[in-house]
Amino acid sequence: MDNLTHGLLGIAVAVCVVPRESIRPAAVVGFLAGEFPDLDVFLRSASDPLFALEMHRHFSHSLLMAPMIGAAMAWLVIHWQRWRKRACNGKDLLVAGVMAALSHGLCDVWTSYGTRWYWPFADTRVAWDLISVIDPLFTLPLLLPVCLAIKRRTRTWAVGALLWAMFYLCCSVLQQVRVLIALNDTAVERGHEARRLTVKPSFGNIIVWRALYEYEGEAHVLCFRAMSEVKLLGESRAVLVKPMDLSEITPDSVLARDIDRFAHFSDGWLGWHPQQPGILGDLRYAMRPDAVSPLWGIVVDASMPDAHASFATFRRTRGESWQVLWRMIRMGTVP
């Protein structure tokens, strides 16, 4: 999720596991441990555009690394406190750091983007698809209780922040199940034996969901609004692209390996961008939940098999895309 959410949750978790006298230094440890894993965004390669994509939410977000990160952040704050000639309980701060670091990976697992939680034992991206990577309704209510917990040196407000997070996630689970049932029912009604089904919340909310299923080599993208009833708002289709079917790509070339890497990242939901020729996109994500135009993809140039594929993003969208999403959320209609 976004850095504000990670910082607030890291602080809340850290404050909840220490006694009153350690709350403020623990809050610093919690903030640092909650933010540190995302420093992996600086891991880049000038020659390999996909390297940064692979490294984000990689080893720094794993269960194995969390205790090391938490301990390191606690060590920094302990020495900072000693330099300021302030007393602190090293054991309390160590526990706070480890718990806050664990909260970062868990928080990213909630999202639809996922993280390599089990590295180095498995390369699977774990994603529970419960919440968007940015959701103000989830994050902003955490701000006040976390600040009050630090100011008043009390765990009560921090517990309240975590209870809000748990409540919101429970609502997300309920919404996800409702949309998944609706997606399966829709496929059955059409006589489609869906091979894969996945549902993800659209940007910034848990009301409008993007749903996909695979049938006869096509990705069916459906948009549902889950309020008192689950309503289908719109849909699109795209031909799924399998790396093995790209016969024009030289086998075992740099480009072929990059396509395989991107297919692994996108969980096999690959399709050609409808408006950008030569762009192989990740169909799981789009600004409009009922469209197939992806947020990102790779440039496939079969004439350059020994060159790395460029990574392209399409985040710059017209204002009408946001207006359409807002209308879907508020009114349940598509203009």
C-alpha cells in the first residue's frame, strides 16, 4: 500500500506491544520499520527495465527478512536514544520493530498487487485482493487515533486504529465473496466453464470491483458494483496471449525470457493493448474497471530479440476516466 498507510500501521502495531513509558520511541521504531521495506524501489538496472518490477515487494517484504529489518530499526533508535541520554528498554523496542516490519508485508498481501511473502522458499506473489493499493477510506481514519496514541502515550487509541483496519478488511472480504459469487453465476448463466476467476477492488474503494475469468482463450473482464445487490455495470473481452504462442519471437532470446518474466509477474493475464500496437499488457489492472486497456505493459519488438523489453506505463488518463469510476461508485451507472 502507500507509504502513509505503512507508516501509520507500523506505528499503531509498535505502540500496541510496548508499555506506556516506551510508546514514543516505539512509535519511531514502528514508523521506520513500517517504511523501510519500500526502499526496494531504488533497486533498478539501467540495462534491464524489468529488474525494478521484479525487485519491488521482493525479498525486503518477506517473512524471513522482517525480523532482521525490525531489529535493525530498533538498534538505530536505541543508539539514538542513548546519544540523547534518554533511557529506553531495548527489548521493548526490538519487539516493536519486528512487529511493525511484519505489518508491512501483511499490509501488502491484503492488496491486489501482492508480495513475495515466502521468499526465498517460494517465488509466488501472495495477493489476497482485498483492498486497492491506495484507499483513503481505509487510511485516513487511522491518522487521528495514531496521533492521539503518541501524544497521550496510550495504547487505547492505537488499538482503536487497528480495530478500524480489521473492520474494514472484514467488509472487504464480504464484498469480495459477494462479487466472486456473482462472477461465477454470470459465467454459468452464459454456459462458460471458467478456468480462472479473480476479483479485485477498483482504485480507492471496495464498492466497484474488476472481475476476470478465462474462457476459450479469452479474458472476460466484468465490472460489478456491490451495494445492497451486486450489479453488473459493464464488460470487455481480450484475447489472452501465451508466451509459447509468440512464434515470431526467437526462442531463448533475451526478449523471450523477458516475456516469460512479465507473464509470471502478471499471473498469466497477458493481452495486447487495444490502442498501443506492440504493447503486451497486464490485463489485471486498468483505470476503468470495465475496460481492457492496461495500466502497464512491455514493448515487444521481434526484430530486436537480444534487447530487453521496455516497460511502459499508461497512468496518465483523462479526467473522464475518474468521472466514470466515480459515477459507477456513486450511482451505479456507466455513461
